[in-house]
Amino acid sequence: KDTMVKHIVLYTFKEGVNKEEAVQIVADALEPLVGKIEGLNWLEICQAYQGGMDYALDSEFESREALAAYATHPLHEEAKAKFFHLLDKRYCADYEY
């Protein structure tokens, strides 16, 4: 397979959330999923310093199918439960390269 999928998500947190702590919570929940969910090659969470968003998720998948499987994977659902209540806005872009 030559084609990979990039999954990029930009988020803002709800009012009153400690952004640095929240970014660490998200990173601690999602980054360990690499190696545990098939087709997820790489995932990084970073706090954003400009652009109106609080943090960025940058990840790489083997295929569109792998990304779709990740979205509903029980480990991903369990990880999201740790921080989804902190989130306000979410913008996502997926592309092949």
C-alpha cells in the first residue's frame, strides 16, 4: 500500500478548562493507542499557541478503512471518555497522501 491517510483534528476546550492540564490528559489518553489499534501508525497531541485553537491532533493511518475502524474501536471510545467532556469545538480534516 502506497497511500496513507492523515487525520488532523483541531480542538478548543470549554470555558474555564485548564488548557495545559487538559492537553496532557488528551495526550495521555490517545498517544498510547499507537501499537494497540491496528492501522494507527502515529499519533501526536500538541498544544497550539496560535490560530484560535487550543490543541492539535496529528495522526497517520494505513488506510481509510483503518481510520474508520479506529473511530469506533473500543480502546478509542474508552480514551475519548477521559476528555470528551472538556471539549468545545472540533474541526477535522482527513486526506490521503
